Amino acid sequence: MKSLKIYISLTTIMLYAMFIAMFRPEILQPNVQVVFRIAFLGLTLIYILLTTNIREYWNVALPLSLCVFLSSFINYKDGLLNYSNFLNGTLRAMCIYCLYIMFSKVVKQKGAHALLVYLHRLLSLYAIISVISIFWVVRDQNGLYFFGSKYTTTYLLIFYSGVTFCLYEDRIKQSLYYKIKYLFIYLIVGLSIAYTGCVTGVVTYAAFFVLSFAGDQIKRILTKPHVVVLCMIGALLLLLSLQAVLQNELVKDIIINILHKDMTLTDRLRYYNRAAFVIQNGNLFWGYGYASELMRSNIGLGTNLQNGLLHMIAEYGGVTVIVLLISTFYLTRNNFKTAYWGMYMALYTFIIASIVEVSYQLVFYSILFLVHLLQKEETAGYYGIGVTSYSTKRRHFSVRWKSI
């Protein structure tokens, strides 16, 4: 089998550092996690400042990261957000910004496929550790696995599945061996998600699998930017008709007899009924700020509003949601011939999850940026890596480790 040699560089190390800063072990104490994130993000920022042209500072991630920062800053200045949450909100904004810049640097220096390989290498490690923590370590007293809650763990596993499919898509289609291999990976991940008890994860991961069989016509429709944005908005508007949907006998049968859940969707209807009150008592434009205690107090039943855009409106405000939708439209503009369907599979899985979960987090932004950068890839040779075999039509390669 021909191979793609990937050499370790400073850019690669900084990419890993940034990734670890974003998806750090949640089993660490909260204060240690903050120090951990500040240290690794600090290194990444220094590297960015020393190696980035001023024009590259103005990129598509800047408006969204600024909105996340301004939301927390405005509420902190008004005395509605404590310093700890303001700091975490600032770090979240920095993560979004650094994420795009580092992805862009790798694509510019080494090519989009190299970025996929790097991420696959990292996510494979994360997936292995997550699966081990699910089946062997189980959960700690706070209900956390190694990298966080069952939802965070599920999102990382879906991200891993999307990158894997994207990387080996052609081979999966053409080789029985790769079909069996990918199906085995899918089953391991699916069983792991099911074992956490995350019903939303099971349903959305099933949707992820179904999307892998989509025909070209469906792909052409779903890769259109206005369709992606409309689906995101639809996941919010669906709440308006949720009561009527839940009265359907088939839906009732699925919820009660198959998913073994109650008709309140594990109390989600109560969250939705309080949403208007929560939003009205906050800043409609800038929300409550990142992880606001005041917002949680107004919700009264839990920590979030159990819907992607609904929670973003409450936490970051209407301005941030509008910026997210505009950014999504821009980032998903593409030429279908160069589309990487595996990343769209993951993207739509998160959109589906947003109906009943807060899935628009760092993993979602990672996928969104990847969709954009992968589709901008030129089929020229890579810079800084040795390619022994490469085809502009078929993305066939493997990674061969090389001693440094």
C-alpha cells in the first residue's frame, strides 16, 4: 500500500497543543483545567503572533469569537457574570479563533489531507481513551468520563467517525475490507455511546450512519449553504410544533416502547416552557454570558435549555446567533465535486442533536471550519510532506510513522 509520510513540525505540535487545550481531561480539578487551558492556549497564541501575517488575523472565525467574548465581557462589566465565568468565556472565544487559524496554517503548509491525518491521529487516541473510560473506568462520582459527560464523549466519538469516514471514504465505497473495517469501528462507537445511556447520541449516531448511504442528489441538496442554515433554524422552530408531534401515536410508541423514555422527553418540555421567561430576563442582544449562574438560576431545572440555537440565544444573545448563521452560510459554500461528505455527515448529526441538546460547542465549530477548509483545498502538491502516491480524483493514502 502506498503511504503518505507526515513529519512532525512546530505547526503540528502547536495544533496538538491547541487541541489538547480545547478537549482537556475533565477528570482534572476545575482550577487545574483552567491553568491547563491557559498554558496551552498561551503557547498557541505566541506561535500565531510570531508566524501569522496581519491580514490573516481577519478571518471568518473572528466575528463569532468576538461575539462570544463580548457577551461575557458586557455581562461581567454589568456585574451579572462572575470573574471565573468571564475568564472561561474569554478562553472559549480564544479557542474558536485559534482553532480556525491553526487549521488554516496546516492546510496552507501541508495540505487539507494532512490536516485530516493529524486530526485522525489525535481523535483515534481520544476515541480509544473514551471507549476504555466508558467500559472499564465507567464514570466518576460526578458522572464524568475521561473527557467529560456522556454528551461531550459522544460528540468527540462522532467527530472521530466523521474524520475517519472522510479520510477513507473512497476506499470504504470500493473495498469490502474497508467496508467491514469501518462497520466494525461504527459498531464499537455505537455500542460505547449506547452504554453511556445517551439516547440522543444513539439516535443521532444512527442518523450519521444513514447519511453515509446518501445518493448524489441528496448530497447536492444537503451541501447547499442555505439548506444547512435552514436546517439549523428548523431545529429551533421544531419546538413550536413539538407538542403536536408528541401526540402522534407512532412517535409515542417510539419514545415509550423503543427508547423507554417519558413523554416529557426527560423533562425537556419543562425547559422549553421556561425558555421565553429565561430569554426575556436576560440581555436579548448579548445573553447572560458564558455559563452564567444567573441564567441557570432562571432556568431553575438544570444548566441549559436543551436546544442548540435556543440556548445560544439565552447564553450569548441574538447577535451571536445571527453571526453564527451567517458564518455557517459562508463556511458551507462549496463546489459539490470537492465536497467531503464525511464532514457533512458529522455536521448534520450535530444539527439533528441540537433539536434536544446543546450541541453547538467547540466540536461543532471544528467540523464547520473543516468543511470550509477542506473544500478550499487545491489539488496541488503538499508543502513539507513526502507524498509517494496522490490522485486528485481519489484520496487514497495511509500514514506511515517515521522516527524523528
